[in-house]
Amino acid sequence: MKFLITSLLLFISFDALSQNRFNDIESLAMAIESILEDSTKTDSLNVVSDKPNIKSEYWNHTVYNPYKEVHVKFPLKIQFEDSTYHSPIGKDKVVTSHYGWRWGRAHKGIDIDLITGDSIFAMFDGVVRMSRYTSGHGRTVVVRHYNGLETVYAHLSRYGVKENDTVAKGDYLGKGGTSGNARGSHLHLVINYKGVSINPEYLFKFDDNNTIRAKELWVTKKWTQPIFHNSRRQSHIKPLLTKKEALASLIKQRSIYVVRPGDTLSRISVNNNVTIASICKLNQIRRNSVIKIGQKLLIEK
């Protein structure tokens, strides 16, 4: 910018001696303003061009998951430019329900406590793909980000953005509420990659520091399937930082658990850090099945 102004002054001095085109201060000011405006436009264009065009494929405002025909290969790599995210709410984050199996159904996000009317904010830079009412989620805002992730903010009471709006990290998206199928006011936060949900707590620590667990994380199917998680507690999380670690983690370890006096499926799941659903699926039993002392159950981690 200093170079532009210096060049302009040199040009003015030379021109004044030869043709005396600038007859008053007003015309000089207009010339400087014009050059500064052009410079600002150029800088703005350069910033935009640095970002990938995330609207070029599967950009649909009316469909919650436009990636239904896309096959996602695992393990997949997620990268972040920052080491922190912006909190989706403006106060302490209290997770009232985790990613996992809940009431016999898949809970594909986390619930964060709030009061109706609390402001909701974008976790990262991106573009609003959807800002409309969806079945179950109620008033919903979906932001697509430049690393391939989409963040979903559901059960809102009011929209603060429109579809195709470009948002920066921390920008206002709307107000929290109870729209859709919500039991009390809360933010239902979902993290998707090409239509596949990822356990948000695998990627982020929902603490006061708004920490991303690593700038490069590898995701296996375990972290995209609610059946392996319990909505009543946070899963044990060990981030996979390399492809080698991710591939090694795919080798499942099975053990045999012998039922003891006083055991229930619930107690067994807690003590072994597995879900009741996974125990039932692996042993081909139901949640209300009677288990007996001495019975052997397969446990898979």
C-alpha cells in the first residue's frame, strides 16, 4: 500500500510539471481513493481464490444428505488449519447426551445444553449449504467447511443466516431452541463428512479451551457408527494420528466374559467400556434377555 501511494505521488509530481492535470485538491483525493479502492478489491479477490470451491459438487439446499451415492473409504483423513475451533455457544458447554445408541435408535450427534434464545456460532470458516426446516431436526443450519466437513446446528428457534452465505469462524448463525423433535431446549450438533456422521468428541474436546484433538486425524468406521458408543457417557478416546495407527486399530480384539452374580447387561457394558447394543449383536441376544451366572459372553473392543 505504501508503494502504491509513493508511486502515485511521483506520478503526480511528474504530471504536474508536464501537463498540470490536477488543478485542485479534490481531484487529487478522488484519484487516491480510486487507487486504494482498486487495491482493496484486488486483495479481496486474492483471499477468495485461496479457498477451494466447496460449492462445485453435491451442493443441494433441500437435501440434508446430498452424498447418498458417494462411497466413503476408510480410514479417512481429516485435516485442520487451526488447533482450536470456535465454541458453537457463548457459555460453558455441557454435553447432556453423547454420540451413540439411545432409546433403541442411533443418536448421530451430541446435545449441548442451552436456553432458548442463546446465540449459535460457526465453528469454522465455510459456506451455508442449508438453512431451513428439516424433519426431526427442526430449524437447521448446515455449514460446509473447506476441509470437507459439514457442521449441523439443529433445533434452532431462529435463523441468522441464509443459504449460500459465506461465514467466518465465530460468525452468528441463529438462536438455539426446541424446534423439531427436541426434548427440552438444546443444540443438537452433528459433524458429517460426505454424509457420514463422525463422533464429535473424537475430533474435538468440548472444554473451555475449544481444542481440536490434532491437526491431522484418521477416522475409522468405529467413530462413525453409533452402535459402538453409549449416549450416556463419552467413549474412551485415543486419537489415531497416522494411517498406520488407523489400520492397526482395525484389528478387533475379542475376549470372553463370564457372567458373575449380580451382573446385568448394563453393568457388563460399563465395566468393559462397550455398549449394550454391541454385546447383544455379537452374542445374538436381546436387551431384555435373561443372562445366567457362568454364561459366557463375547466382548469385542
